[in-house]
Amino acid sequence: MVKVDGEPDGAEWPVVRPEDLRAGDADRERVLDRLRAAHVEGRLDVEEFDERIRATLAARTYGELAALTSDLPPAAAPPAVPVAMSPEDDAAGEFRSGVAAWAAASVTTMAIWAISCVASGLFIYPWFLWVAGPWGTVLLVAWLGMRLQGR
């Protein structure tokens, strides 16, 4: 029976095995890449490589494509390229983190101080400077040291 939208009911859909599904150009290209790699690795000679290339281009289903690479080992993943950070980059990153933490603490304590002044209606001793001042001085000395070392 056909539904109103023109699609058949579930019982009318043919059951297709995954290996019988139609392969697309991207699927064929992946198999071609694997075959090229196997040829470069010396796993396929020229004649067999040529046969498999032709068969890949003629393949219509996933099953046909899988048969072409079933006797080849899985493709090796490309080696990860380690990203080496220089000590200068690491030190600069740590310094930026320190400045960000100092700025956040300074702004937070200054806001608490300002709210306290407004809420009480009085000018309260600027105690937030005891948080921002020494920490900022340490950061300033560290920055000057980095500048003098050429970082």
C-alpha cells in the first residue's frame, strides 16, 4: 500500500545488505588512495595495481570495493607531528596567565570595595590596593626581567 505522500509502507521496502548498497565517487576515491599507498609500500605489483584500479572504477557496491582491499593491512595513520613549544613561548604563556589572574582579582576586589563605599555612603580605606599592589609589583618585576633577557 502507498501512503498519501507517495512513499511505500515499511513492509514494501526491500531489505538490502550493507555490502550491497551503492558506492559513490568518494568511496571509490578512498579505495584508490588505499591502493596507491599499498603500491608505494610494495604490497602490489604494477599489474595487480592496474587491475585493482580498473575494478575500483567499475565497482558499484560497497562489497565490491571491500573485496579490493580485503587482503591489504589497514592504512597506517599519519604520524602525529609534535608541536614543540620553546621555553620563551611557555614563559610568555605563564606570564599572560599570571596577568589575567591578577587583573581578575584586582577588578573583583575593587568592585567589592566600590560597592561597600556606595552602600555605606562613606569613603572607605582603599584596601583593594593591598591585593592589587604587591601582586602587580611582582608581575612588573617579572616582566622587566623577561624584557632584559630578550624574551
